[in-house]
Amino acid sequence: MADEDETSLFRDAVRGVRRLHGTTPAGSRVTRPAPRARFSRATRTELPEAPAPAPSPGERSETGSFSRAGIPAAVLRPFRRRQHAIEATLDLHGLTTSQAETRLHAFLCASLDRGRRSVRIIHGKGLRSGERGPVLRQMVHERLKRTSAVRAFLPARAEAGGSGATDVLLDTSGYSRNRR
């Protein structure tokens, strides 16, 4: 009987109240639209492969620098002087080699699709790799050399990670941007 009294009191209290448009009764589930990405996903899943590069005059393997043959000095000079702004960064710390390679691939595809010209890849210095040396750095450099869209790369400045990071110059000509 107490429940009936409370129910009637409640109905008397809310007798003239009307539901607002766009609201749902308490306890019902709200169906929300699926979130939409602000940018479309990269449609490129394959990176253009380059044949294994022969050592070129610009390549200095001991310093971690590389430049593809035939790149004009007018393009390389500003990059080597660090006059290009870094447009995106990928951090591979703590990943296995296979995880890092997957992320690197996706990052390069997305960077090319968005028309980025200069990017940074942080791979670490390999101080805990023991005798194997910097495993991620070696994998990153080999992958970059095999990717024909990579014009050049070199170690980042000391304050940006030094030999633990690599700055990459990409060739965005011939790639359509997928901005929507």
C-alpha cells in the first residue's frame, strides 16, 4: 500500500510535465551514431619498393645517413641543414621488430597520403640490445632504403634524439593526397 501511495504522489507531482524533444526516458538506452574519423584512412597499403640500392656517394653507412642517387643538391642541402620542419613523428620504443616494422609501414603510407615531406622516426639507440646492436635502427634504415619514396634520411640532431632518431625526407610528388 505504501508503494501505491508513493506512485500516486509522484503522478500528481508530474501531472503537467511534458517530455522535451530529443530526450529519452530514464533507463532507456541511447543509440548514438558511430564515431566518424576526421581524416579518411590511408588507402595505400603498399609502399613502392626500390631495388636494393648500390652504395652512392651520398650514402654514409657509419653515420646512418642515406640519399638516393640522382636527388638534386638543391633538395638535399636544406634537408641536411635541418631547414625542413618535421611534420610527423613515430615512436617505436618498446616494440618488437615485427611490431615496429608494421607501424613503420603504416606511418610511411599515411605520411605519403597526407603529403608530408619530412618525418622523424624514433627508434632508440639500442643500448639494451647487447651484442646485436641497435636492432630497431637497423630495421628502420633497411626498410627506408628499400622504399623508393624515401629520398634521404639522416640522424636527428642531438637535442631531438641524435642516433636514436632518424629524420626522413619523402618524395611526395606523384602521390595523391587523401584529405577529405
